[in-house]
Amino acid sequence: MTAFNKSSLGPRPTEPRYRLLVDAITDHAIFMLDPDGFVTTWNPGAHRLKGYSEADILGQHFSRFYLDEDVRAGSPGRALVTAERAGRYETEGWRVRKDGSRFWANVVIDPVWDPQGVLIGFASVTRDLTDRKAADEGLRRSEEQFRLLVQSVTDYAIYMIDPDGIITNWNAGAQRIKGYAAEEVIGTPFARFYPADDQASGVPARALHTALVEGRFVAEGWRVRKDGSRFWASVVIEPMRDAHGQHIGFAKVTRDVTEKRTAQQALETAREELFQAQKLEALGQLTGGVAHDFNNLLMVVISSLTLARRRLPVEQHDVLRLLHNAAKAARRGVSLTQRMLAFARRQSLSPRAVDLSKLLQDMQELLEQSVGPTVEVAVNIPRHLPRVAVDAHQLELAILNLAVNARDAMPEGGRLRIEAKPGRLRRPEGNAVEGVCISVADNGVGMDSATLARAAEPFFTTKGTGKGTGLGLPMVHGLAAQSGGQLLLRSEQAVGTTAEVWLPLASEDMAEDDGSESASQQQRPHTGARRLTVLLVDDDPLVLDSAAAMLEDEGHDVVRAGSAEQAMQLLSGEQLINVVVTDYAMPRMNGVDLAKTMAASGWHLPVVLASGFAEAGGELGIDCVSLSKPFSQEQLQAAIEEAFDQRDRGGAGAGVAPS
């Protein structure tokens, strides 16, 4: 205080030092104003900062440093009044240099009082903060742009939560995905978006803890919208820290991936279905090959047993009984191979236009006898169902199989319902056609999902060892698929099982089924009217011998050939051939090719084509009769007679050789 006392001698030596100090400061403009705002002192920092020399500015009013609009608004005067009244005035704003350029200034104005308390002026200190202002403005613009960016994102819910899980901001994407406006959720726990069971088990808190400890939390799961609906969310949570590393909250990004998940599940389901189809196809190929070879063996067994029984004296009844049992077992084997071939879709079928109403009504008594008195059978079939394209005999076996399965699923008895109705059949390849659905439903024990998934697999059975072959449902599946339809199964434990056999409608020009067996299935007695020379062709020596024995037992002469090529050579010989009985599946040249080669060479002979494969039936020529393996002696003879009848209707004579 004594520095302002003119009578004091102490402070005077320090005044030049203060002057030296002020003049040495070049980063700050330090100058004095009189009480009216006129400049009275000017340091080099003021010269550098504002561009005015001391001679230019002394005696000038400090308002020239202000923008014109600020001068008009009275800002310089208010600054001095505020400094005088409040003891200090500080502000930031634009100021003008001598050359007219602007700079952003931090200004501090302090009043200066004499020892008597009289205002003698003001001390003004100005700093140039233009660079800091530019940096702050850049940061502000960057933050604003980032805010606009986040707010403009609508496919992602992006928001922040504090360390305790409370929502602090909310973007437009969050509102679109979750349904809440910002004012509805800011200040509330983010756990509200989790299902109740996840909240109860602490899932939200564990998510934050994982993000804090591991630096990131990534997961997918169900989340809940405002309206209560659920969506499958992909969630990322990351901790946020300030410049000093202090944890200040979390950034959370949520994406609705419900459609993606649904598509992925559909793809996985399709892949699983494809895998199952490929597996069943592979099993079908294997099963079909085994069944075909087994058919040949069964044919040898059955024909040998038949001839052996015929040639034994009646008095040897014990041996005859044994042979009868063996033949019965062999016929069971034939039934088994038929099921295997049906599953493999390689069974020979004779599709006709079948009246389901009549077929199912006619089967009711047989079904009631098959399932026993403890099962009530209800057949509910409309009278005028459209006709379907199917092998009637095989369909009867399929329905009987389903009924027996239903009976076994109701050990204490129950109700078996058989119904049929028209509908749209959607085939595996995707197209839909008109068809008829035959449903066989029981109220038995039902199946769990794992058992249901394997129900149509070959050799899979739940009936216990020795109580089932595991080929019943596969046989039905094969029949439906081979007929252009499909088998669908539904089941629930303790409720029951429903099997639906979908079949396509018959075309208008398809022959109708009259309920009678084909000639190859009928066991017509041999008339013995004609003794024939039969060319027998088969690459299996056992089958060749057995079939020859049956033909010779019928009184025919047999010429044997182990291949189609050998058969052509024998035809060219001197011996007259009346009829050709040939196997279908032979190496190099199959039975159909043999028949075509014979016709091309001028041999117009009756031909019987024996096969266990379904594909043979579609290749038969006009002079061929199909004979399914394994066949009996009676069926073989009936097929030969039908071949002659068919050839005779065509006008050709027996044993016609090329001219």
C-alpha cells in the first residue's frame, strides 16, 4: 500500500522494477486506462497482441478494440462499470487488432484506487486465446457431428449407461428397435430390456461386470420391447474411461438380428433335413441291393422246398411238416424283402386309379381282426373321394402296417381312427399338387421328439428285440414316396400318434383298379396244353437251376443261358425257342436290353421279365410280361401263359425266327 504514498521514500526504487516486469511480458497485453476508458500505459505485449504502438494508442479510448456491434451495444462501458462495482470484470470474446483482424481474447479488468479510495483508472490484462478457441470449436463441432451421427443411426440401438447401469442417453435407433422415447428410459436401469427370468438370475449385472473386467462383453439373447414383444438381440457392451483412466460408464450397442436368426435356423433345419434325406437315401440304396440279392436266395429256397415237398411220399409227413415250416419261414422272408424294397423305392409297383372310399371300407373288417378286440376301429371316409394313383395291394399292406403299429402303441387298448380327405400335397421339391390324405391316428403312448425323428429309419424299432423288424414305417414311407406322395408323422407322448399318407390324384387316362390281382400274382393252374422250349436267362447259377427245375417240373424243355450275350448265341442255334424268361439285372446287357436286341434282330418271341426292381417295370416293351421275384412255380407258369396270350393278341406266332 505504501507504494502509492508519494511521501514515502521506500517504494520508489521498486517502480522501475515493476515497469521492467510489465514490459518484459510479451504474451499478455497489459495496459492502464483512466476512469473514462482512455489508454494511459501500453506494454510491448499489447503492441505485439493488438498491433498498436505506444504512440498510436496512448490517449485513445479502449473501445476501439471491440467489434462495432459490441460498441453500439455499450459493451465497453458496461465492462468498466462492472469492474468498478464488482471489483473485477472478466470475459471472453472477439476483439479487433489495428489491421482489422479478429482474435479471441480473455480480458480481465481491475479497478485501480488511490490511497484515499478514489478511482484513478483500470488495469486491463488481455490474452490471445484464438488457438484454444479454434481447438474448442473443433472439438465442439466434432462432438456435435458425432452426436448427429449416433442419432442418425436407426439400425442400431446406441446409448450410454453409468457405472450403476442407469441409462444416460438414447439414440433414434434405440427408440426404433425398443419402442421407448428418450424421456421414457433416460434415468432408468438398462436391465428393463431383459426378460424377467434373465433379470432374476442377474444376467444384466454379469454383463456389466464382464465388460469391466475383460474390456468387452459380446452376447446374443432375447430382449423385450416396450410393447412386451421379444426380439433376438446382438449386444456389445464396452467400458468408458476419462482422460485419467477413471471408469465413467458403459457404451452399449444393440442390434435386432431376429430375421437373421430365423433365416439361420431355417438353413440349419434344411441342412439337417438334407442330411437325413441323404442318410435315408444311402440306407435305401444299401437296403435295396441287399433285398434284391436276398430275393434271389429266397427264390432258390422256396422253389427247392416246393419241388421237394411235391416229390416226397405223403407218408413221410414229419419231413413234409419240416419242409412246410421252412417254406413258411421263407415266405416271411419274402415279406421282409418286400418291405426293404418298398423303403428303398425299388419295389415293383402297379399304380392304378384307386377308389379309396371302397378300399378303406372293404378293409375295415380286416383291420378290426388285425388289431384285436381291445382297440376300437373307426373308419370315417367320405363316399366320393377323388381317385388316387397307387398300387392298391401295397397301399393295403401300408395301412395294415400303420394299424398294427397303432395297436402296439396301445397295450391297454384304445381308439384307432382312419380318415381320408382331399388336400394340397406339397412335395419335397417344393411344388404342390392336388392329392388325398389318409390319416391313421391312435391315442396310445406316443413318441418323444428323438424317437419321432428316427421313426421312419430302417431297422429302428421301439418294440424290443425280436418283436419288430423296424421296416413297417420305412415300407410306408417308401410306398408313399415311390407313388409321388409322402408320409408325415406327428406324435406326442401320452397323447398319441398320427400318420398321414399323402397320395397324388390319378390322371384321367389311368386305368382303374378292379380289385383283382395281376396275372403275375395269380396262381392259375397250368393247363398242360402245351409243352414249350423255354430259353431261361439269369446270371445267378442258383436261380438258374431253381427256375429250370420248376419249368421242367411243369413239363417244359429248358435251354439255359448265364448272360444276355449267351442267350443271343443260343437263339441263333438250330433249336426252336418258344418263349424267353430272363432276369432284369444282369451285367453288360440287362433283360430289357436283351428283349430290345431280340426284337431288333427279328426275334418276335414272348418275353417274361423277372425282377425285384421297380425301375424295370417302366422299361417293359409291348411283348414283355413282368414277374416279380421271388416267384412261385405257379406264378412263373401263369406269367408264361400271359406272355403267350399277349403275343397272340398281337398277331405273331410262336417261335418266329428272323427271315
